Amino acid sequence: MTERIAFLREETLAGRNKIMRRAMPRHSTAHMDGGIPVRKARAFAWICENMPLYIGPKELIVGTRTFYEPHEDNLDSHDHFDYTLVAFPEYVTGEEIEAFGGDYTKVNKQHYTPDFSLLLNGGIDGILAQAEAKKKEKNLAAHQVEFLDSLLIAYNGIKALITRYADHAAALSEEAAGEEKERLLEISRVCRHISGGRPRSFREAVQLLWFGHLGTILESWLFINYGRLDVILDPFLGKESDEEAREILGCLLLKMYDQADINDKGYFNKHEGQLVVTLGGVLPNGENAASRTTGLFLDAISDTMLPEPEINLRLHSKNPAWFLEKASELTVKGANFMSYYNDDGFVKSLQVAGLDASDARAYAFDLCQDMNIPGKGDFYLAYSLGMAHMVMDILCQKDDFASFDDLLDAVKKEAAKRIANGIAGHNADFNQVALYRDGRYEEYFAGLKAGANPNWNGRSPMCPLPYLSGMYQGAIENATDMIYEPYPIKERGTMLGTVVEAINSLAAIQKVVFEDKRYTLHEVVEACKQDYRGEGQEVMRAILWNAPKWGNDDPFVDQMAKELIEFCLRESARYTTPSGGKLLSGIHQPHPVSTGWGLMATPEGRHKGAPVSVTMTPASGSMKRGATAAMKSASVFDPDLIQWNYCFMINYYASIFQGEEGPERFRKLLQSYFARGGMQHQPNVMDGEELKKAQAEPEKYKDLIVRMWGVSAHFVDLPKELQDEMIARLG
């Protein structure tokens, strides 16, 4: 780690840039000329032209968001802005809000993964030129011209922001001398060139990429992911030494964490951007993608060691050995923000689902392990099925099934029904919003009056994204905002949640009720309704809890799980979207604590409100036969049926990987799991006693990182209920 990175890391953790944060002044473009997209773009450009600038000491990569909304009780403080509150000028009129039936300007599902290579390979001027050329076509409809106008306004806005940074750095240099003067002049030179032109060096490429991302969070507020940064940036790595490039990447990683001190009163009580960088895998042509830039990223991650961004590693049989070796060293070191993906498996499953081979090889990640093809598709959730919630709904309505097979059959039938209804609702919402996309406004508003949904999965005509659209293929070509899916890949995702609770409940019922006949199903369901608080029910709960559980390589559980879950995955895959895309299947359960709050007691012996498991992770305290057995259970499903997301987490005691052989021990464990068909692994290398000490003396453990589900955080920053849940996972 260089002296610069060490200094900037401390500056970042201390939130020094907070001195430039401001409550955004009231501004409105609502009564300017033009439709909603144009007025939205003008509001974005106004932020770019007026947001305070910040260039910190020793920074090489510059640019930060400084306009926020303050908490109501901290209007004059620089310490208490809320990044989740939307800081954006008004751009719609009261009449429009009335016509839409509400203010949907803040309806923005985010969770996007643009293709930043479109920006880097053509530069801002290249995107502007492409839009200007498209605008000259004579057969465009009025709403298409309006979209192109909005994109031009937005990209001229980001161009103005970068130019302002060039001017600001030049002005600061006039008061500086020596190395500091040269640093500021170089910042000015870099920003001046990339304000329009294509990057000529690695530093220019990294700086433009950062400004590109900064623009997305000015427009969309948060959760816009980075994609395959090693693949995007490697073509720009030239004569820079490894030391230079590593330092530049370290500066970039620290920029990705520069809002981390913000207390937003949210779920984590602080900033939780949790954006994802994807590294490794194969290129669209099928060749190895782990490059010199990939290795430098891993080196820079070792220097910074922060819980954000999340690092998702695609491990392919064509990757060189050093890739996994470097990553394993980071994992056993406590980098609990890294996930591993079976690249051979996921590329194949995406191809089996119908994606072109080159597209299947190009996948990256959105938030929460959701797969995306950057800039070419948006596999965001069409429907999710809460499996345990569904099982309890069934049991609360009928608790006298004659056999376990009858119960399992009822669960399958209800799952099929809910999947069909959920996807039908998604498709109906799309068809409604598509009316607005096509300029059929009268039909759109008539539908609203008849009760149709004004939005489609967090996409509303009141919240276009002209800036983000410039980094999506097909947006300019089709003169259509990216919220209306002008991009070529039309697939969507579906996912199963609370799966472990459903599996464990059904296994407990099969064993305790139908095989051992210790209790009737009615008695078990009544105990769940009473949260096991009735007479004798604690004994029942213990018996149910000691029934076979998922994650122990037990065929009694695993074969039933395979039958049920594969049925649901195949059921989802039967459907298509209105645009002809397929429904990709996944299994994912984030937010274990808050999800558990909303789930009644369940028949595996879990109390009401207790945390649920993260996706296919064994329930806390139930993994009796070790990591290898858990991995065998996690690899029981047909990998070709899992295309969108999957998560398997094990919380390892740090002592397992101590010593020089620790990284190799982890490496062999992971390779064995992937060889069996395992698709994904999120390791958490922790020490239970250390976590307890961190609760008692947080000031001594500020760098302790834990992985919760698809997100990571410094342990001491978490509220106590999340800390307790992490400790419980270690049993």
C-alpha cells in the first residue's frame, strides 16, 4: 500500500469530503418547455452545473456527490444527510401528477448495470454525435425526438460537470507549488480531455469511468452497478507500471466508498450502496478474461480492504491459477465482501436458457447477486415466490392432509398458481407502460382510470433515465429510453425466497408427523400459530428442530428439496415476457432479519420473527456435518435450471484457514464444490469470540468486515439485531 492510498483510506473512513456536502437548493424545471424527459434531463444538467466541487488532498481520481437531502432534524449539519432521500429538482407539474394519479418521479428501481465501455470507447462526444445523427432521421415520432433531446441535454450536463472540475483543479493549482501543483494540473489536463474525448491512458479511462458512474447516481441516486471493470479497463492499460496502475485502482475503489460515513437512518444506520464489481471469467469470444488488470484490481483490493464495493469473481476453467490463488489469500485474510461464481456453470445455464454464447459469456452482476448483461439487458425481477410464506398459507387453510405426498402435491400446485399469476401481473404492467412508450397517451391514461398500474416493476414514464440510457445498447438506435427495454436482450428474472425454511418445515412434517407420528399436522400448525408458547409445545418445538435439516448431505431432505425446487424453477421457465424474452430462474433470499420479522413460526421449530436463512445457506445451528456436507447439499440442484441468481454462504471459523496452508485449504474446498456442480459461494471467515468482543469494544474493531447476504459491512456499524444474527450463524 502506498503512502497515498493509506492517507486516502483514512480520509475516506473519516468522511473528510463531508465538508462539501450541501442540502440541495430548491429548484424546478417543471414549467420549462418540453415534455417530462426533457425537463428531467434539464434538472439533471442543473445539478451538474451547480453542485459544489471537491478535490481532496492527494486525490488522483476526483469527483463526488455533494448535493443531498438533510434529515429533518439536522437541517444545518454536514454530518446527517440521507443518501436514500432523493436530491433532485422538481420536473413535473401538478397537473401531470393529477393525470398520473400520483407523483411517481421517485419510482426508479435502480439495480441497473450499464455498459461503461460505451462511454469509454466513444467518449462523451461520441455519444453526443451518435444521438445527433439519429435525430436527423426523418421518420422519427415526436416522442422519439423528445428522448434524443433529453439524452443530449443530459450528456452536455455531465460534460459541463467534468469541465468544471478541470477549471477548478486549474484554479487550485495557481495557489500550489511543487508536486501539489503538478498533481492539480494533471487532474485539470485529464478532466479537460475526457470532458469530450476518448481516454488516451489508464488514468484517463479510470477517471472517465468514475465520472460516468457519478452521473448515474446523480440521476438514479444509488444502486447502479459497475459491471466487468477488468474487461472494460484492460484495453487502456499501456505503459503504466504495475505500481502506478495499482495506485490508480486503489483511488477508484476508495471513491466507490466515499459516502460511507453518511448516517441515513436506514436499515444499516449508514450508507449502504453495496455496488458490485465483477472480475474474471471469460470474454465474449470464450477466451480467458483474467488479465493483468484483474490482478492489479485484486492487489488494490488488498490495499483498501473495505466492505464496498462487493467483488464478484467469475471462476472459469480457462482462468490462470494465480487468479484463484490471489483471491483465496484475500478471503482467508477476512475480505468478506467477495463471492465466487462457477463461470463454466453459469455460462452454460444461460446458453441452455436461450442466450447467444457471446452474451452468456458477458454477464456481470447487479445488486443482490442478480445477473445482468451490462448495457444489453436488464434481468430485473419479474416475480418472487416466498416459499415458506406459501407453505404456511396452505397449512393455515388446511391441516388434515392424508399423506405427505398429498401435502407436497398441494405445495406444487399452489406454487404453479402463484408463479403464473405473478408473471401475468408483471406482463400486464409492462403492456400498460408500453402504451406510453409508443406515444399512445390516451390509451395509457384511460388504462390508469380503469385501475391499471401506472408503473412497471419500478419503471414509470414519470421517471425516465436519459443519462443512463446513453450506456445501453439500442437506446439511441431505437430513440427510446432504457426504462422501456430498447436493448436487445429481453429476458427477466424470477426467484424463490425463504426456501430453506420451506424445505426444513416440510422435512420436519414428513419425519415427525407422517413417519414417526409423534404429533398430528393439526397440532403442529396450531403450535406454529401460538409460536410454540402453549402447554407442551416447547417439547414439540425441540423434536421438530431435531428433525433432518437442509445442508447436511442428507438424502431424506435433499431429494425432497430437489424435487420441489426444480419443479418451481421449471415452472417459471415456462413463461415469456411480452417482448418474447424468457423468464430466468433463481433462488435468493436477502434481508434475513427483516424477512424473518414478517414470518410466523414455522414447523421446523423456528420461532415467529426469528431470522431466516440467506438463500440456500443452512439455518443457524443446523449444519451438523461440516462445510463439505453443506456444499454437497447446495450442489444437488440441476445447474442448468439456475440462470439468474443463487447464493450459498458458509460462515467459517477463521482458525480453519490459519497458517500458510490456509489459502490452499480454501481453494481446494471451493474447487471441489464447483466440480460437483455448485454454482456460487459466499465465504464469511470470522471468529465468533472476536465478534462478541467487537460488540463490547467497537472502537478496537473498526476494520472487521462481515458478509450478511449480498451485502457486506463493518461489523461495528451494524445495529445490534444484525450483529446478533451474525454471531448466531457461527452457532
